[in-house]
Amino acid sequence: MQMYKKNKLFRISNLGFLIGVALMSLVMSACQSEKKTTLEVSVCSASGQPLANAKIWLQAEPTDTSATGLISVNDSTTSDANGMAYFDLSDHYKPGQIGVMVIKVKGFYYGLTGESIAEITEEQRNQVNVLLQ
């Protein structure tokens, strides 16, 4: 009789341990931080020279206007000494959202203009070149 109770207790403790491990792994996976979604814009003149202090604008409008919680991007910055402009787009994606966002990148520099289209993939370092003429 005593042997049966110990065996039952042993099975219950194993089950409790397995449930604890499963819950712990679930909590740990939920706490993982997501990678940033970034866009690097390289700004060059027609001769291929990098342009410092060029104004860069991002514009994105959703293609589906019937959806709720539309993603709209309207951001700007200037290029650095190497002709690079950096954007962090992590806040424009909602958790669990999958897909590619299409952004129009416009550049301006003392009468020179240019634009390009960038496809932004979530949690990746995205890059685009803008040629100003």
C-alpha cells in the first residue's frame, strides 16, 4: 500500500515539473526583444559623389484605405558627412504584423532632387540609394 502512494506522488511531481518547464519556456519566448526595422539611405549626386546635408523625406501611404489602424510614415532627416541617412521604422510595425511596407524616399539638395522606392521588411536592415540630379 505504501508503495502505491509513493509511485503516484512521483508521477505527480514529474507532471508538475514538465508543466513548470513549459510555462517557463513560454514566458522566456514572450520576453524576447524584437530586432529593429531600419532603413539606410545612401544619397549621391549624378557623378557618384556622396552628398552631405541633403534633406531626405520618407512617405508611405497604405494601399488598402478600408483597413483600420493604417500605417502612415511621414519622416525626414538630413544625410551625414558620408551621404547616409538613417531611419528607425520599428514603431511603424505592430506586433505580429507580417509583410513588406513600400516607402517613397525623396531627396533634396540645393536644387537637386531625386526619389526612389524602398521595400521595408520587418526586423531587418533595409537599404536604398537615392540619386539626386
